[in-house]
Amino acid sequence: MPSVARHILGVSAFYHDSAACLIRDGEIIAAAQEERFTRKKGDDAFPAEAIDFCLARAGIAVNDLEAVVFYDKPLIKFERILETYIGVAPRGFSSFLKAGPLWVKEKLYTDKAIRDGLGKFDGKLLYAEHHESHAASAFFPSPFDEAAILTVDGVGEWATASIGIGTGNDIELIRELQWPDSLGLLYSAFTYQAGFKVNSGEYKIMGLAPYGEPRYVDAIYKHLIDLREDGSFVLDQKYFNYLSGLTMTTGAFDDLFGGPPRIAESALTQREMDLARSIQVVCEEIVLRMARTARNLTGIPRLCLAGGVALNAVANGRVVRESSFDSVWIQPAAGDAGGALGAALLGWYRHFDEKRRVVYPDGMKGAELGPSYSDDEIEAALTAAGAVFERVTTADLLARTARLLAEENVVGWFQGRMEFGPRALGARSILADPRSPRMQSLINLKVKFREGFRPFAPSVLAERAPEYFELEGESPYMLVVAPVLARRRITSKKPVGDQWGIDRLNIPRSDIPAVTHLDYSARIQTVTAERTPFYFALITEFDRITSCPLLVNTSFNVRGEPIVCTPEDAYRCFMRTHLDYLAVGSFILSKKAQPDFDDDAWQNSIPLD
């Protein structure tokens, strides 16, 4: 008689980017962020809707769960917060008055919040340490039976970075960097100083960095950070305010870097570009030193990465090229959302001591772990919205979409299961022709409604990537930046002077200008039939008619909103932007054929991040 399948639910919540993940007998069945359902970007609430999706996907009820595992240990985190306030008292008293009651009311009653949120769940509830959750999310889905592990983020309970070893069905953390010395918070301090939102604007700093000069690097090393050869460091806290206040930096930081933080939405200046470039240079150096230390400590030639800093694709690229590891695998949901996945897997392998089966190419299923919708469901949603659409065969959908892209149309692409993590990987994507010099500025300003400097990623057929990029291995989850081949570059003879932004973006730098950043780099997604077969088929068709095996790929959303989840979300975004076409399931929609829509009213209501 076959044994009954066992399910474990992992949960991350109450800080930012809450998520849920369900595993069945060690296999990842479903995972999603709460923001995709509530439409509140970075939603930190208990992930009730994400959990409902996971349970429904598996066809089980909450009482069928073997266990629920939370991604960190709130009591230890509260101990750190309390000790921090005591250590800086009375300086942090006003901040403590604001944060303390919140912790007592919500965070210290996590057990009750989880059980109540699950409908009075009375089964096994387990807690994992924060960086163990990150480490588990990195190692267990990886294609390695043994690997070094590096996790780097803002802070968990006490740890801000860790080095570990994964072997078989267990992980062991062997070295930690602890609060208040944090690379994630150092990077966030510069995010704050540049006028972007902490915990969501860090990727803007990475994108802005190539426009600046590293003029503040020496000041960072001289005043802010005492960096050691092994990648550990000490921060001079007189420049930071996150220990005792509600801001990231102090007046001393302002004095050192030429003024107070930029006011959000005001014009970017060369100072912000130089700040971005400088902290990016320092970040890369620290991550590279940490990776080399992981290699030396463990002696293992394979590395797994997770934690919010592991979303820094430029730093990852340097690790791949320069750290002496033979193979590097990065968790696509590297931030706190991925902690839910790691917690579930840690419960399965550590608490229940189950045997691990290594899956190739990895256990993440292309990160397509979210909801999907049948053609009948999509048709019903489009009909209810009053949309004008055409239903086509699969072959026609691929052929027509490829042709539309080749004609320089911008297409919303909604197919299969939604991705887990911050990257759109060909399921909830906006697509365009990378050969078009105007595509980057066009999509940023008229589709995404965001800053013009923001770069786009190329999705390239994996076997054809060496024809375009200096990439070692693969980058299936768009988490490695690599140079564009020298023979594809165009050296501009047009003087740029003090120009930046759109003026510089419109100067072609390669024969794939829409995905070539200012420094001749690209954040690459390699696409295979094994991981994402339908997306692979589309790019293959585009290559057939254009001899170009790659597409522009950016997330299907507008600024300030999460990536679309449902067909209704997709149609709404389609109508409120300057997308030309929408390919959703077996349906193609032309913007010109749709009923009137008050686009100006929508643009004026877009939330600013």
C-alpha cells in the first residue's frame, strides 16, 4: 500500500515581502509572494492568500500539513533589538517607543498569529534561524550533493552574513558576520542617501552605478568601513542611524558625501550616480572576498548563494568569474520571500531527517511555482473586462508573437505559472526586440513609467549565449551580469559631455542596444527547453525569422506595483500602459482594437516608489 504524501508549509512574514511555500515529500509544489495577490508591493502581512494558493495547488487542507515552519526566530530577533536599544540608550528611546509596542503586540506572538492565520492550526509549528533558512533555500534546490554556502543580507536575528557547508540532507553554518556590521544595511544607507526607498530601491542603485564614477570609494574605506581580507568588516556607527533612529544615516554621513539625502522624485545629479558607483564597487569587493573565504574554508569548488545581497547580479558576475569556484548556483528568490522555501526544506531534511535527492538542472522548476490559469478562465476574465481578443493555436501564437516583436511592437506575455521571486523569467514578462535602439527608453518611460536609466535584461537561448556574452556557465534566473562580447560592441564617437539618462541611453553601444548597459554589460537570462519550454519556443521562433536568439525581458508590471498575477491584472496593466499587444494564454489582444480607456487618469494615479 503506497504511503501517504507528507506536506510542509514554509512561511516568511512580518518584515517585508511575505511569502509561502509548500513542499510535498521534499519536492517544491508551490511558492508565491503575498504581494502578488494583495497588489501591495512588498506586502509584509501574514501571507494568507499565498498560503491559500499553495494549499489549493496541492489539493489539501491546512489540517493535512505535517508541519509549518517559520523562517526566523522572533524571540532571538527581539533579544537583538532590545540589546541594541539598551546599548545606545537613551539615544534610541523615541525609536523604541514606536517599535517596541509593535514587537510586543505582533512579533512576539508569532506563534498565535500563524496558528490564527491558518484557521486555528493545531499541528507542529517549527522555527528556523533566518540565515539557515537562506542557506537551505540555496543548497537544497541546487544541483549539488555538496557545496559551500554564502548568505548575505541586512540582518536576521543577529547574523548579517554567513558561510556554511551543505552535504547531503544537512547544512552547517561555520562562520558568521553579526549585527550591526552589515553589507546589506551599508548598501541600503547609500540607497537612502540617493533618495530611493530602502528594501526596494537597492536594485536602482545597481542600475545607476555605471553612470557614475567611483569618487567616494576611498572615503568609504577610510571612514565607514574597516574591511579585512576575509571579507569581514566593522562599520563606524557614527555615520549610521539604524541602531537608534528611524533613518539610515547621520549628519556625519551627509558631511562626508556632500549633502543630505536626495529628496525622492527630485532630479538625479552626478552626486547620486557617483554614490551608486562607489558603493557598488565596495559591495562587489566585499562579496568577492567573502566568496573566496568560503572557498578556502570549505575546500569545496561549488558555491550556493542566497540572501538579499545575492540579488546583486553585478557582484554575482564577479563571483562567477573571479572566485575560483567551478560552479555557482543562486537561489532565484534570494531575499526574504525565499526564506519561506528554505524554512520548509529545512524542516523536511533536518527535523524529519529525510533523504535528499539531487535534481538536475535544479529543484526550482524554472522558478515557475505560482498560479496558472486555464484558457477557459482567461477567456472568462477577458470577456468580463469587455476585452476584444482572438483565440489562436499554439503554433500561431508563437509565430504571430515573434513577428510582432520583430516589427518593434512591445508585447505583454502571460503564460503558465507565475514566477517565484523578484524576476520575470518568461511567464509574466514584457518582451521586445533587443536590436531596437529605442526600446530601453520607450519601455521605461511609456510602459513601465519609471526612471529612464533602468536597464533591461536579455533572455537568450542558452546554447547561443557565447555568441553574445562573456558568460561562464548559465544564468537561468537572471542573476548574473556579464560583458557583451567586444566584437558586438559599438564605440560611440558622439561626445556625451554632461549628458546622462535618455540622451546617453539613445547612443547604441552594441548590435543589441536595448539590453546593453552603459558599461557594455547585460544582466543575462539563459533559456533552455528543459526549464521554460514555451518561452524557449518563442525565442526560437524569433531567432528563426530574425537570426537573433534573444529578447528584451522585463517584468510585467508598472512602477510601484507587483508583477501581474491574474489575467485580470494582465489586462489592466495592458490597458494602462503603452503596450502594443498582449499574449495571454491562447489569446492575442491588440491595443488598437480595445475599447476606450482613460489612460491619463491612470498615469496620474501611479504610486511612486
